[in-house]
Amino acid sequence: MITIPEKMKKILIILTLVFISSVALASVGIAFTGGVRGIGLLGISFFLTFGVILVLGQLIPAGILVSIVIGTSFSSFRKTEVPIQTT
């Protein structure tokens, strides 16, 4: 099990809260600009906020996996191996 120092936990919590609040404020701004008023503004902002967070939660690991696949296909782990030709 990995133990995270207490100072780093506080920094990660602050960064998470700042990220979520900035996405929420941007969602409220988009909904308000689109003409949504009243209680619908709250619902739309929650929908947009959690939609963006869910999409990013899927895109970030997918991007990491794609970059790993691309990196391993064009480079080799051993110095004597020849990587796949790209031409």
C-alpha cells in the first residue's frame, strides 16, 4: 500500500476542489449564457459539471494507454532490438 504524506494529501484535496469548482462555474456560465434561468440553471450546471468530470475521467487513462502503446511500438526496451519501421 502506498502512503501519501499529509502535506501532499492537503495539496491534492485543494487542487481537486479548485478543479471541480472551476468546472462548475464554467458550466453555470455556459448554461446562463444559453438562456437557462432559475432552478434549471442548477440542474444544468450539475449535469454539465459531472459530465465533464466523467469524460475527463475516461479520457485521461485512455490517453495514457494510447501514449504507452505508441511509445512501445516505436522504441525497444533492449538496445540490440530493432523497432518497428514506420515508413
